[in-house]
Amino acid sequence: MANKKHAAGAFDIRNFIGLLIGIYGIVLVICSFVLDPGTNPDTGALKNSSDNLYAGIAMLAVGAFFMLWAKMKPIVVDETKIDESALPGGH
């Protein structure tokens, strides 16, 4: 019997991590342009909105890295190693 193998695809955890980090990065980049930096209520010093921009760009890069990593080196599932009797509804 030939080994049946397939990639984990969308269920690879790296895709979820990359997607979530990427969404947070997009939110931070948008916030850096939209939100008023104003002043810090505790110290009265001006806030710097470029911090959101730099953190957002870094998060977008990390998210893209995770997605690219999952695409370049997919997790391969060997179906011959699956114990079907342990699965719900398995015989």
C-alpha cells in the first residue's frame, strides 16, 4: 500500500498565527494615521504615533514570515499513521 500523505494546509497553526499578527499589524498601521497622538494624561508629554506605525510594520513583516514559512515548508500528514479506531465514529 502506498503512503498517502497530504499537507495540513489551512489547519497549520502557523497560518493562524500569521493571520492574527497581520490583522493586529494592519490595525496599528491604521491607528498611526487616524488617531490623534495628543498628550499623555500622566506626564503631559506628547505621544508619538510613529510607534504604532513601526510596531504595525514589524507585525506585518512577522505575519508575512509565518505565512511564507507555512507555504514553503508545509506540515505533511502521513495518513497511514492515523489510528482510525481512536477517531470519533471510527471502527
